[in-house]
Amino acid sequence: MSALDREFWPLAAGLGSAAGEIEVLAPWDRQPIARVATAGPPAVEAALARAAALHADRDGWLPVPRRIAVLEALHALLDEHRELLAVEAAREGGKPLPDSQVEVARAMDCAQIAIEELRTRPGTMIPMGVTASSAGRLAFTRPEPIGPVVAVSAFNHPLNLIAHQVLPAVAVGAPVLVKPARATPLSCLRLLALLEQAGLPEGWATVVIPEDNTLATRMVADPRVAFFSFIGSAKVGFALQRELAPGCRSALEHGGVAPVIVAADADLPRVLPGLVKGGFYHAGQVCVSVQRIYVARERAEELCAGLVEGARGLRVGDPTHADTEVGPLIEPGERERVAEWVEEAIAAGAQCLCGGERIGATAYAPTVLLDPPDSARVSREEVFGPVVCVYPVDDLEAALARANQLEVSFQAAVCTQDLDRALDLAQRLKAQAVMVNDHTAFRVDWMPFGGQQRSGYGLGGIPYSMHEMQVHKMIVLHSPAL
């Protein structure tokens, strides 16, 4: 693997010549760090045709032991190159180095989870011999790869999102074409280069960056595609889903406006560090980042004081430095959008308790807003920036109603010492997952992860993605011995 320097990444072998190239800029200082080739129609067609041909050749499917060997070798290579991968992910994506180091560790975990799934998840026995018509029969299912997978990814976790979309396909034996975010393609290219080094044959995992969005849509909508994996905005995800060929399955991971309900009996010293981390981790550029905190009015002042103290204590800076806790927004336009939303909320009556300031070229100070109106964009849309909003409420029913008022449903949290109250609120909160006395951004890579309503479609998580990328063929044996 090459050192961290300004380099050029060409198209994958066998895809022909490049249509053009993009320049990758570090979000912290906007300095160029790499050039990456883009694919025109011939290259996209070559990638699709190769994937379709690999799947059509059933005798050439990769057997399970070989797939396990590839994943084991990948795990070792990720460990060997973990520091380089972490620095590059921090440099291209802006996530601080300590968090990017965690991202590499999670990518390694993804490979290990996929191996464990292959070794332990059995087929299913179907009852037979229970009626006269089913006598003398034995039925069971065996998993098969669904077919070519196209994965479209986001910028905010440039290595681990790719691992979540590509490694399940590799594990089940489905050829996969992956389009990383144009702002952060390098970690994706590194991961697929490591897969090749680990022994994955050519064509089974290919990076394809179409030259424009029209060509990307054509790639997604191609009738040879059997499964579409998407991470990004609801607007784009649902628009692409509508373009899918008949029979193509999909999993869409969008964003949320994650609510937290803090009851009067909450143990604030215990939960505050998590709320600060969950709100400002990766400068809030996380689909389940803490955004709306509904707190019992008698605890609001104490909660706000703790959030402000935590936010002001975070070190904002170059994400490649080990002591940085909050990095930049991905590009200047995003920083300006966040600033505009904050200024709009303040003009509408919110109180800015801390932050609300631009830092450097693309960073924004961790910001706590008190009681913005429900009509403000910071209250009803995903900020995707380092902004946490606090809303004092008079009772938990009001908190629940306001938490549930949006057409998003991803992850939420409840902070209380009363188990019955926690279970009641968890049951009634509109969310795919509810954390109790924890922040909304908690995730491990074997758990189901995904939104409902506008927040997404289907579930991610390594075991769940593997299941979705397979079909389960039933075989029925008919024998007088049965």
C-alpha cells in the first residue's frame, strides 16, 4: 500500500479508459490530496457486464471456504495498515483521528462478523411428512447470492460505511459495484485494494465512480442489478429506489432528527458525557446524532449547563491531530448552511448558549441552542452539523408528542432511573431503536441498524445485510426411505 501522498487512482483493471477525474480535497484546509479517475458509459457497462457474467457462471461461484479465507486475510491486512487507514480517513473525511481509529477497528469487526455468520447461520428445515400430501419428503433451504449488488455510499464514515456495504456482498458471494461519495473515495479504494490483496478475484468487488449523476442513476437502474444498497439523503435514496428494475431488492439508510427525552429523575452526571459525545461526534455529521433534547423543565438549567461545559471543552481542529475532538464540516457550503440554520433559529427566538461561530475554513463551533421553535429547521430537519437543541417541557407526554411529530424514525433515547417509565417511553417513541440512559448514536456492527418512514427502508448491520443479499432456495427430497 502506498504512503500518504498526493496520488492518482486509475479505473479498475478491465474497465477501459477513464472519462475524467476528480480532485479529492482535505475538508480541514481544502488542500488537494489525490486525484481519482471517473467512469464514463463504456466503463460502467464493462463493470455491470463483468458482475453479471460472474453471477451467471454458477460453476465459478466462490465457495464458502474461499470467501472466509479472503475475509480472514482482509482482517489481518486491516490490522497491519490500521494507522495509515485511520489517518487517511481522518484527512479525507474530517473525522478526528481517534474516532477514525475506531472506524478502522469497526471495519475489522465487520470482516470478523461476516466470517462468524458464514460459519454459524444454517439453512432452514421445512416441515414435511405432517400430512398425507407431504409424506415421504424432506425439505430444507440453502442460501445463494442474490446477484450483482450496487452500493452507493456517503462521506461521513468513509471506511466503515463501505465495509458495511461491500463485505456482506463478498461474504455471500455476490459481485458488488460500489460508488463512494465523491468527496471521500480514498478509503473505499484502499479497502478494495486490500480485498484484492487478500485474494478476492478480479471483478467481485469494483469501485465505480460515474462521471455524473445521470450515469450513476443508469447504473443503479440497470436490470442486471439484483440488490441496491444506499446510504445518504432521503430525497436521493427514494428517488433512486423508484428507478430500480422490477424485482431488485433495496436497503436505504437515510438520516434522522434524533430525539432524547430526559425525565426529571435522570442521572445527569451519568448521561451528560454521552449526550455531548453523541451530539458533537464527527461535528454532528452522523445520521443518528443527538439533535433534539426534551428535558423536564426543573432539570433544564442543569442539563444546559452540563452541555455547554462539555461543548466548550471540546478541541476543534485538524482532524489528523490526535488531540482533536471535533473536526470540520465536509465542505464550506455545508458549514455555511449550518450557520444559516442557527442564525434563523436565533432570529426566531432561540437562545444560543454557546458556539454559533465559524472556525477556520470549514469548522463550526459546537453549538447549544435553547428552545428554538418547532418550525425552525434545526427542530424539524437533520442539521448534520455540531448543533444540539434543548427544549424544556412541563410533562413527559408533551415531550413524547414533540419527539414523535416528525416524519423520521431512526434512533432515539430516554434518560430516566424509572424502569417502567423507560419501557413505556421506549414502546411509544417513534423509532427503530431506543437507547436507555445512553446517547442516540450508539451502534455496534452486528445489531440491526436502519430507519423507518423517511429515515430509510430495510435494515443494515452485517448479518442483516448478508441475509438481504441472499435468496434461500428450497430443496425437496422425495424418497420412499422417508
